Amino acid sequence: MSKVTPWAVIVSLIFALGTAGCSGGSSATAPTIPDVLVVQVEQRDVPIYTEFLGTLDGLVNADIKAQVTGYLEHQEYTEGSLVKKGQLLFQIDPRPFQAALDQVRAQLAQANGQLAQAKAQQLQAEAQLAVAEANQGRAQLDVDRYTPLARQQAITQQDLDNALQNNLAAKAQVQAAKAQVETAKSQIQTAAAAVLAAQAASETAQLNLGFTHLVSPIDGIAGVAQQQVGALVSPTAGLITTVSTLDPIKCYFVVSEQEYLDFHRRYSTPEAVAAERSSLDLQLMLADGTVHPHRGRFHFADREVNARTGAIRIAGLFANPDNTLRPGQYARVRLSVRSTPGALLVPQRAVSELQGSYQVAVVGGDNKVNIRGVKVADRVGAQWIVSEGLHTGERVVAEGLQKIRDGVTVNPIPYEAAQPNVGK
């Protein structure tokens, strides 16, 4: 057995201490690189949407009112139901109006009888005139024949004087007959006027009788009855119900005068403005947050700007085939009136706001973070349009901003690919 020297023991101890020191250094924890979700800055042409508060109304709202005074006998429709044009809604007691019609029809028959009698008298007067003119013609022939004979003293002067007197009497009878004819014509005119008056009264009575049937002038939804059976209605008693056309339905919304002018100044001619208006695509967002499945179109702009509010009223039309939308509902109208070409887009969650300033975390090619200030413009859905501070293709952090600071190295994971696991 060999003898161990003190020097060898010292060397072994030093080696062991060195080995232990090296082993302890290698077991220290290395710093971890945080995972973040990144998305590339996107560039595309973006339509800018604007929302306006709107109120729905029927395309046509027909107020049903009484045009005659009477008592309501029947209600012939179900409130809130679909009615057809010409369908009976209410019945007013028709008996007083039927009696009035019968009376004026009797007066019309009487006037027609008087007219026929006047025409007969005219025929009689014209016959008497013809006889008187014939008699006067014969008397005139006698005068013409006797005059030269009296000069030749072939007849007595008395014969000539008698012929002249007979002619004068015949002329007087002609004038009297003509007067009778004119009198008969005057009577005919009076009788004809009476007939026209009776016909007008008959038509009025017929109309009043028809007005006892309150019918719908349009196809639409009939509202609640404002008057009940047994109520006395009249033209001054207010409306009885309203029928509204709901397909399409109208939506009123207001835009500011500045927005109205800005839209029109983009186009040089009225034809271009009209073409752009007709191409507007309207969306209707309902009170429960859902979007109406049918797109709308521009209908008209009001004739004036409200001097009190400085806004102009616009109307859009939306298809409503199942009559789900009703007048009086509130909704939001969404439409695009302009677009931003080549806009840079990032998710809103990638942008941090602090006291009116906006910044994003940009991940460079070396995976290091650069906190950069940016300027933002419009919101487009869940994205911001960035007007300054970014370039196409750069990567920004969309998730994990709380883990990083400026200059730190990160492990970037594509945002879209990793999004299903973000909530875990």
C-alpha cells in the first residue's frame, strides 16, 4: 500500500472545490424569452363607415277618418293584421244616408218629368210657329198680288187694305209663336238645370252613402282602433285608425350640414351625385344588436336643413318582407360615404392609449421590441387605421403587451394562427 503525501491531499481538495464551483455555476436558471402574439401591418383600401340614429316609419301611412257624421255599427278587421286595398274596416250606420239618397232620386225623377214636359211644350210652340209663318206667307202673297191690281183699279182699295191688314195680323201671330218657342226653350233650360242639380244631389248622396263604408286605401298593416263601435264619428272627430305600408319600410336619419356638403362637393355634376346616392349601401342595426338581413337604399333628402339643429333629414328604404320592422322603432343606420386608399391597419387591441397619445410595440427582425408612438385615424370594425408611425409588413404585438418593455427580446407567434388558444 502506497503512502499518500500531504501535497497530494491539498491538490485533491483544490480540484474538488473547483469541480464543485463549476458544477454550481452550470446549474443557475437562464432568463426566459416571453411569447407574444404578433400581427403584420396590413395595407388595403378601406371604406369608412358612419353610423346615424334612425327612426322607422311606414312608406305610406294612411289615416282612416270619417267623412260623414254617424254612429259606428261594426269593426270589420283585426287590429295589427294585414289588410288589403278596398277591405272594409268600419261600417257607419247607413240608414240616414240611404233615406237621403232615395229622396234626391225622387227629386231627380220629378226634374226629368218637368224637362220632358218643357220639351213637349217647345215642340208645340214650334208647330204653332210653323202654322203662323205659313199663314203669314199666304197673306204676303195676297198683298203682292193685290197691289198692282189696285193700281190698275182692277180691285177696290178696300180689298188691298184687307190684304195688308191680314198680312200684319199674320206677322203678329208669327212673332207671338216665336215668343212661345223662346219661352219653351227657357223652360227647358230651367228644367235641365233642375235635372243637373238633382243629379249632383243624387251623386252627393250616393257618395255619402259610400262613405259609411270605411275601407283601406292601401295594402298594409292596420293599427289600433281609436274609436269603438257605438261611437259618434264625424270629419272633425279625429282619426279612427291608421294603415301603414311596411314593405319596404322607411328609415329617417339626420346628417349634419357639414357631412351633407362634404358628400356633395366630391362630385362635379348633379348626375354624379344622383348616381352615387343610388349606389349607397345602407345597413340597419336593430335595438337588440342584430343586423337587419336586407340592405337598404337611399330614398330622398329633405328639402331643407333644420335651422335649429343644423342637420338635414335623409330617408332610406329597407325590404321588410316578413313585416318584422314596425313604425316607431329606433335603429342605427350604417353606411360608407368615403374610402381611404392604401390604409395601414392594425388590431385595436395592439394600440395602447395614454393621455391622448397612441403607441404600439413593434417586433423587429431580431425579435426585439420597439415601443413606437403612432397617429391613428378612423376605426374600421376591430381595427385602427394608422396614419403615421408604421410601415406595411411590420409586426406589432397584439397579445402579451403586459409581458414586454422596450428593447426586450420576445418569441413572436402569429396572431391569427394562435388566436384559438388565446383564451386558455
